[in-house]
Amino acid sequence: MKSLFRDNFLDYASYVIKDRAIPDADDGLKPVQRRILWGLHELDDGRFNKVANVIGHCMRYHPHGDQSIGDALVALANRGYFIDRQGNFGNILTGDEASAPRYIECRLTDLARETLFNDRITSFTESYDGRNREPEVLPAKLPVILLLGVEGIAVGMSTRILPHNFCEVLQAQVAFLRGKPFTLHPDFPQGGSIDVSGYDDGAGRIRNRATIEKKKGQKKLVIREIPWGTTTESLIASIEAAARKGRVKVASIDDFTAEKIEIEVTLARGAEPDDTIQQLYAHTDCEMSYTSNILVILDGKPVECRVSDLLRRSTEKLLEILRRELELEKSDLEEKIRWMTLEMIFIENRIYKKIEECRSWEDVTAVVRSGMKPHLDGIVLSEEDIEKLLSIRIRRISRFDMEAHRREMGEAASRMEAVKHSLAHLKQYAIDCIQTLLKRFGRLYPRLTRIESFNEVDVKEVALRNLRVGYDPAGSFVGTTVKGEVSFEATEYDRIIAFFEDGSYRVLPMAEKHFLDGRPVFCGIHDRERTYSAAYRDPETRIASGKRFRVEGYILEKEYRFLPEGTELMIFTDRPEGTLEYWFERRARMKTRKGSTTITEIALKGVAARGVRLGGGRPVSSMSFVEAPRPPEGAATAGGEGDTTGIEPASAGDASGPTDAGDPECQPPKAPAKPAKTLEQIMKEAAELADRSSRLAGDAPDLFDPD
């Protein structure tokens, strides 16, 4: 069973790769495309043929399905290079399908007749039933594979080759023959613009954008060209889907496409045209990216290559085809001149009259041979030549024009010299042939896609803040469906960040509901540029430290720490400015018990870095955070509009330890009232109080010493 499976699988895989999905590098065609074109060549009499008839003729070579042959023929015809159409072949812009094969007709184009066929140099193989012959490859003089582009999926491999412009491909061939560098970029039939900054010789990525115009004096956008592989129907569907998700603000979409694309997008109230264009590029099929994966059959095997490799192979094949055609023409001319010489000798010397008295065929041939011999000048006369001379009709002999005959021989001789010259200068001859094709057909195939440089559209920057996230501190729930005390706007690309009292934090994806397991001290929208400040202390030494940090890299839902293990959080805030005020534990001979540090004085470090000591390393009993004056109402703050992106619970405000808990001096002071006394009165009272306290017994420190 294993060997049976292995053999059958390999046979099937080889068949799909070579005979169905992957094109041949020499003529650039898949087998079904080759059979369609060859069938049209056999049927070609200059008139149109019913597509149904072409499909039936093609099935003589291989039993493809009717539908698959018809689809391949329509796709090949719609590229416009090799098949001339009559009837409804569908529309690549709108996605409309072609009419039934019995209603539409096709024939070969002049370009196909001149560049794809030459029966005398074509190698043939038997068809599937042995009753017909089909070409192994067509003697194509063009890089067909680069002109048409191709996509195919085989067993374990796939190919995607982007289409290119006719004129540019042929000009690249000329550059290659002249030994000059060349660069090729794709050209898509639907038009639009492309950015090739990430593309190199068939490798990398190409971005293709629709052409979007702003309608003067109206809040409307008009789409004139669309990306490759899309249709007006699929593009409109992608815009409608983005509008339903709240990614773009659109009131209506109208499709007026006929021969040219015209999709009119009416903007919703409050939407700006420039912003909407960027949102369309970011969230809809108005911008598409393509990667090229060039895989072809080369010498009977699948091979990966680049665009330059395909062009080089095609050009070398062109030289070989032209050489063989010239050699055939040279041989034909030699035979023509030889025969015309024999004919002229036979008629001019009236050798035909010498056979009147001959009684046998042997006598006739002998007379002709002896009569011709003095005039042959090295030409070998065969029995076939004698038979051919004797078959000349009397009418031909009687009307023979010697001067016209000599002129025709001279023209053949001149053509022979030209052929010999072309063979000796084959590259220049190939260049002349290519330039002739460019002059004849180049105007029919202008470039449709503009090459531009795009600014990268950051979907996060252009995303609409269409989600309202609620936060319930009491229940520790946050999400888009939570009805909390606080809510804030967000986009679908935003992340929620939560800091906890135990010194840990997590970054969470946008979801309907998250439960914050622990005691959260902050919950808001993550912003890589936001600065957080935290103060903490060691519970044993009671020495406090402060730090400022940002959260940049993270893994969703993974728990990280922003405080060292074993420490206790005293203050946490996302305010950009403010002051940490702290009170030291009571000690003998202490001159002052209060200290402060402005948070902007603390160096900004990584989230995992340790903080800097506060208060010179003295034990701290309690701490508070005094905010800097807020900006005027309506002004923007660091937390976003209306400060909706950050929530600081009351539990994160003041932190105090058990030491001196009952001492009024150790409690954070209330906001000072405006003084009712002058500075001189205050200084006088302070001096009197200091004098009284100096008379106290013991070694108690003077807490009011101005030093």
C-alpha cells in the first residue's frame, strides 16, 4: 500500500506540476493555454470562430473540461495580446462574466500570428489518444510569461508572476542584447498606482493603490482606477464592510462604472476627505499588496528564478528561433536559386527539343543530362531534377520571360546575402526585429499603472476611535461592554494596560470584558509614549525609592513587574508633572521631617530598572503626590482629551505605614489655606516660639530651628 501510494502520488504530483498549473519558461504558457492558441492557429483563416468550436477543437489534444477551457480562453482573450474578441467576453473591471461560448467568437491577433507560430521549427508530440499532434512548446518570440503574468497552484508548490508592460519588456530585451542594465516593474491592466520600493527583480512586495479623487465643492470621493485582482463589486463590498465596522465614515456608495471605472463615495457628516482617503487605503481593498513567487518549468523541471532570468531565457530563445528561421530561409533560397538556374539552362538552351526523337525514358534522361552538363558549372543534377524539368508545361516554356527570370534570380541572390549578413550579426538582427514589433504594436499597449512612492499608512493612526471602553474599579472589570464609573474612547487596535498594587502589570487586548485579578491602581489605554511614575519602599528598611518609566515592548496578557519583588507601592501616577512629598520617621535630634522631589527630576528609565532613593536614604513613614496645576478646562492633557485614557483610583494616592500613625505631624497635610498674616508677623511668632522651646529640659531636638 505504501509503495502504491508513493508511486501514484508522485505521478499525480508530476502531472499537476508539468501539465496543468505551472507554465513553461520557453513559451510562457500553461498546457491549456498552449492548446487553445494552437487550436486557433489550425482553425485560422482570418475569420472569427465560435468559442464553442474552439473549445471542441482544443479537446482533441487533451480532455480538459469544457468549462476550464472556456474560462482559460476568456482570461487569455481579456489580456488583449493574442486573441481578438467579438461579443461579450465579460468585464475585468466589474467582474461580469462572459456570455455562453456559443454566442461569442474569437480569432488570433496579428501579433500572435507573427510571434507565436512556425510549424517548421516546432517540436510536436502525440495527443492523449494518439490521433493528433500538439506542440511541446510554441516558438514564441516574446517573453509571453512576463506579458501575461500567471498564477498557479500545484502539489506542494505554487507560482505567481506579475504582468508587465509590452513596450518595457521589449525594450529590456534590446538592452540585454546590447549588454546594458535593465529594470522591469509590473503593469496591471486595471491601472492605479504602485509602489515598488520593496520590490527587486521579482522578489519582495508591491503595493497597488486605487486612484481616488476629491470632488470639487462636495464631500465626495470618486474612485477612477482599482487594484489588480479586484473588481468594482468586490471593492464596494470591502468599503461597506469597513463602514459597518466603523473604520470609515461613509454615507453612501454609487457605482457608475461603464467602459471606465467611476465609483462615487459620499462621506458622512464630520468626515474629512483627506482622512477618509487614508482610511480607505488602510482598511479596504483600495490598497492591495502582492508578492511574486516565480516558479516555472525549465528543461522539464520546476525551477525558481527572477524576472531577469526569465527575460534572459526568453531573449536567448529568441536568438535561437531567429537563427533557425534564417537557416531555413537560407536553405530555401539556395534551393530556389539552384532550381531557377536549372530551369533557365533547360529553357534557354532548348534542351527540351532534343528529346523529340527519344524512344525510351532512359534515352530522355540521358539526353537531358548530356545537354545540361556543359552549363551546370558545378551544380549537381539529380534524377529528381530531371523529372522536375521534364514536367514543365509547354505553356510555361512558351511564355518564359528570360529577363524577368534573371531579375527574380537577382532578388533571390540579394536576399541570400541579407540572410547571410543577418546570421553573421544575429544580435543586431534580433534588435531590429524587436524594434519593428515596437513600432507596429507598441502604441496599442501603453503603461496603465503609475509608479509612485507611497507613504506608509499606519492603520492605528488612521483608525477611528469608535469603541467606548468602560472601567468598573469596584468590580475590577474593564471592556467594551462594561458599564463602569469611568469610560474612554478607543480603537480596535488599542491595548488596555493595568497596573496592580503588588507591583505587577499586564497589557490586554481589546475585548468585551476583562477581569482584573488583583488590586488595580491604574487602568487605561496603553501608549508607548506615556510616562508613568511610581514611588515604593522596602518594608524592612522603610527606605523609599522613585522611578519614571515607559512600557514599550510586551506580550499580550503576560504578567510583568514594574517594582522589585518584596517592595510596597506608595504612589503611582501617570501625570507628567507633580511633586512627591514624604515624611521621615521620627528620630532623635532630627531637624526636619519633610522632604519633596519633583518627578521630572527622576531620570526616565526602563520599566524593569530600579528606582532612585528618595530623601537621602532615610526611612519614610508616609508620602503623598501633589499634582501640578492642571491646564485650563478644555485643553489637552497627557492622558488624552478629557483625561479619559487613564484612571487613577483613590487607593493609589497616599500610602502610609504603621509607624507614627497617630502623630498628626506624620499625616499628609491638607491643602494650605491662604495665610491671613504678614510675613513679618509670622517670623516674629516663630522666634518667640523658638525661645520658649529652647528652655525645655532634655535633649529633644529643636524642630523649628531655621537651620
